Amino acid sequence: MVCRISGTAAESPWRFETTARFSQFSHYAECKIVADLRRILYVEDEPDIRAVAELALSAVGGFEVRLCESGTEAIGAALDFRPDFILLDVMMPGMDGPETLKSLRSVPELAVIPVAFMTAKVQPSEIEGYKALGASDVIAKPFDPMTLADTVRKIWTESGAG
């Protein structure tokens, strides 16, 4: 027999799941805490791309989105906004995407947030390099605004966060 109890506290972004299994020989209970994907920080220096992505993520995907136009701005915004997921442009003036990721990973509160790069540089060796830096995945530009939210959800789930 398997029993599953799930619930969400209104003030908490966490979903608690408990599973109990019973048999005639043994019994045990397990509990895991699962976060819901709600808040996305998007870092992109191009205003037009930022606008399209914001629309795709908020209107189509239903996410709360915070936009940043530089890596430097993203570090402070991430601490303030507490995103569940971060999308980073690779090529930005000043602090580029890989440098921004390195800075994010150096802050304990931000180190475990899944990050995906968005870039036109999507050769297999480039993708492998981004993942070696700690990115969960890479989303190719140009992206489809109608599927961007689903792509983010898939990456977030595969990262183990969801």
C-alpha cells in the first residue's frame, strides 16, 4: 500500500510531499521538499530580446520575471529577488555570462540556483564548455517565445530543483 500526502502553505514557496509505504514485512516513510518554479531572473543586454523573453516568460509562462541588463546588476538583483531560476546571456559587455555565473556561484545563497545560458553559440563543444562552468543547460538564440517557458521548466526539472 502507498499513501501520498501533499500540501502547500500559502506563505511558502515550498511543496511538502510525504510518501509512506507499508507491506507485511516492512514499512517506512519518506519526505522530500520540492520548490515550485515561480521566479526567473533574466540577464540580457539587448533591450529587444529582453522584452520578447519577458513577454514569453510572464504572459505565456506565468512566471514572475525580473530583468537585468548586465552581469553586475544581476548579482545584486539575485540577492534581492531570490529567483528560482536564472537565464544568462553569454555575450554581454563588461561582465559576460560565464563571469556572471562564476560570481553567482561564489555567493552561498545563490550557488544552488539553476542557471541556463541563452546564446547563438550552440556548437556541441560550446555547450559542453558552458555546462562545465556550471550551467544546467543552454537555450539557443533565436528562441521560440511560445515554447521558452516550457523549455525553462524542463531544464529546471532536469536540474533536480523541481
